[in-house]
Amino acid sequence: MVKSLIIVGFGGFIGTVARFLISRYFQVSFSSLFPWGTFFVNILGCLLIGMIYGISEKGDFLSPEARLFLTVGICGGFTTFSTFSNDAFLLLKQQEWIRFAFYTSLSFFLGLLAVYAGRIITKLF
């Protein structure tokens, strides 16, 4: 159990730092009420987790520890439902109804599509 905690913790550190850097890049580069950083990170994370599980289903390419590190650790630290929810709440609070609807619906549907695409990509190789 301690080994699993260390694996997940290290992966979470990497994912969290990557999320911070990417989100910060979007904040600095694009002046917008729309939370592009969180949106991009969540869709990319969905694609990555789809690819990781797709690779796992193909055979013994990933050990259980590697899968834990990549999915729960890195992808878990990289994507963030809490930030997504807060961004959506802020859009509602600012009465940005169209941006709210666009952000929440597109995040959900593109997230599902990205997981599916990740699995399809792994089947091509």
C-alpha cells in the first residue's frame, strides 16, 4: 500500500505541475472570460487516459504500477473536476449564460470523445 501511495503521489505531483504550467500559459496568452486552460487540460487528460487504458487492454504493455502512476497519478493530478466546477460557477455568477453552457457541455462531450479517440488511437498501432 505504501508503494502505491508513493507511485500515485509522484504521478500526481507531475500531473499537477503540468496542469499549473499549461493553465498559466493560457491565462497569460489569452485574455478571455472563457477558462481555456482548464478546458484544454481536461480534454487532453481525457485523451491521455483513453490512450493509457487502450494500451493496457492490448496486452501486458503496462504493469499495474505503471498504469496506476499514469492514470491515477499523472492524469488524476493533471485534470481537475474541482477547477472545472469552480470555473463553471464563476461563469454563472457573472451571468455568462452562453459561455457557461458552451463550457460545460463542450467539456463533457469533448471529454467523452477524447477518451474514445485515445482508445481508437491505441488500436491503430
